[in-house]
Amino acid sequence: MVYPGEQHQVQDALQQTVMLEGTMVDRNKYGAIRELARLGAAKKEIARQLEVTVKTVRRALKKPQWEPYQRQKLADTVLSQFDDWATSRAEEVNFNAAILFRELKEKGYTGGYEMVKLLVRPLREEFQQRVDAVMRFETGPGKQGQVDWGSAQVWLGDQRVRIHFFAMVLGYSRRLFTRAYLDERLPTLLAAHQEAFAWFGGRPSELLYDNPKTIVTDHTASVLTLNTKFADFAGHFGFDPRLCRPHRPQTKGKIESGVKYIKGNFLPGRRFIDLEHLNRELEKWILEVADVRIHGTTGCRPAERFADEKLIDVKSVPPYRLETALTRKVARDCMITFGANRYSVPWRFAGQTVQIELWGDEIRILQGEEVIATHQKLTGTGRQRTNPAHYQGLFSDRLEKKKEEPPRFDPWWKDEEVMIRDLDIYDRVANL
């Protein structure tokens, strides 16, 4: 049982604690304040972006490192002697006041259930605030882009196909690039990056990712390890790959919103002939819709704000080639098989061995350094893609009538003027 005077005392103390905690800065927000200040943002601008007071910003900048808030001790009550234990135990029982009350009674607690509920409530709210806290972290021009994948079932012709949408959003302007692919494998990921750089005309200084297996090789280690091929790709183009903290995809808020925008604004009610048609329509949608909308956060059109993006030009950087070991022998009908589908190559390579590179939704067929054929990757299985130009000239020599000529290499033939004989010789031969 909680006596009226005691309950009022506990409520006042808890309310004061909750108010104090509401003004404290968590680790994420502390880091954002320091980062924005490092980038040159004024204290008032930082306070406006992060929705805190200028005084809070000053306090965070004075501290060399983040310090968690220390809860004040409650006034002496029948629960106060168990406060340390109960505060630590609450999270372990998922802030279930009934369980905590039962365990407290076993430890000698003589108070009522209501007092335990009053203790647990602010602890639960504080924990939920830490879990759900998502900070809008604005970056300067050319500083950061965010990358992610999204997938959806899409009508290609008369078939529903699982399509994977690569998306890159520039942090400052919110300008979006997206392209549809049939998978999310590493060659596709690298090709998609190069498509995005070409679309934007450059790259930002850093790119923020979740932790997909194509980028991170060890998800159990405290320090995440980059896939060596992806790290080489990042070094080739000179950008800094940054990774979200595990289980914290909220830190990629801009791109998460971008993927939802694609699914919600572009896809509903749409049908496409094939993947190539889908990507043409995506480009049109980016230019006519996504680029010119008024963005809900910046209040500006991404295309207009993009004029201030200070991207790094990569036109002089040669395309990145991911070395693969895929080889095929060209059949007599000038076709190779890949992914249970068949693709044509020029007829003069029939019977020879060629190499295959997969770049996003494009298949490149090479012999040595020469690209001898390219095809859009087919969906499904048992299908065939033929380029008529690959057979040009194959049958022309066979169909064309040959001009009748005498043998040219008869060993008994003397290449000289025909001897003129006296016709009497034939009469003499006949009378023999």
C-alpha cells in the first residue's frame, strides 16, 4: 500500500526526473552536434536542425565526450532501498511492472504495486526514446550520399517478376537516382554505382550504407570488415564508404524515404514491356516528378538545390572492371548459354571460348579485351536473345552463285599460248 503523502512525494520526484531527462542529449544527437560544428555550422543553425536549444548545443560542444545522464535518487521511501537493483532489473524483464513487483516482494519489499509502476514508467519511456530516436542529420553540399536496395513484384509483359531497385540519394539536395535490376549481387551493385555517378555527373565525398553481404564480410565482429572487392572499387573512384551501426537502419533516413517514394509514387498501377522499358520509364519519372517536387524536409525542389551540390568529377576515372572467371564455348549456332537462357555472338566466334561479364542488367561477352557482344539480361529461363547483325555475312558466300572457271592448279596445264597444229596430223592419226 502507498500512503497519499508518500505517493505525492514519489510522483513529484519522478516527474522532475522525466523533465530533466527530456532535456538531455543522447549519444547520437551529441555526435551530430559535434559533426555539424566541425562542418562549420553556426550554433543557432545546429539548434534549429536538431530541434534543441542553443544552450544545449553550447553544453555539448564544451564536453570532450558524451556522458550518459545519471538518474537522481528518489526521496527515501519503502522502495528507495531497492532502487538501484530495480532500475537495473527493469530492462531485463522488459519493463514489466508485475514481474518486477513480484520479485521485489521476494527481496523484502513491503510497498504497493502502484509505486513500482511509477518507477517503471519513466524507465520504459527513456528506453523507448533511445531505441526510436532518429536524428535528422543534414550534410553539406557534396558531402554525403546514401545508398540502398528495395524490391517489389513488377509486371513485365504478362509475368510478375521480382525486381530490385538500386537507389542513391544525395544528402544535401535530396536528388535521387534509381535503376531496376534482376538481382543485388556485387557486379550489379558496382555497375549501379557507376550508372549513378554518370547520372549525377560526379560523386559525393562519402556514401552511407546499411550492412549488406555484398559490402560487409563479417557481421559478427565489433569492427565491420569491408568486402575487399568493394573496398577496391571505392578506392578506384575515391569515395569513403561509411556503414550504419548494426541494427540501426534509421540512420539512413534519407534513402529509406527515397525507396518508399519509388514504391509509392512510381510503381502503383504500372506495367512494362521488359526491364529496358521499365528503366526508361524510371528515368522519365525522375526528371519529370522526383526532381521537381517540393521536398518535405528542405522545402526546395531537388533539381534546383542540386545546382549547389559540389560533386567530385569522375569523368576522367576509367570504368571499374570486376574480374570474373565465367567462360563459355560458343555453339555451332553462334549462341552461348548463361543463366538458363541463350544469347547470340558474331558467327566468326563459333566454336571458340569467350568470357562473360555481368554488369547490372547487361551481359557483356568478350574475347580477350574485345567486347564482341552485349545483351540485356533476360528474365525467366529457356529464352533466347538474338542480334541479327551477328549472322550478317554467314550465308552470303554460300548462296551466291560461283562464276564458272576452269581449274587453276592443274599440274599438267601449261600456262602458255595454245600450240597451233597442222590439221593433217589428225588425218594421219585416224589412218593408223
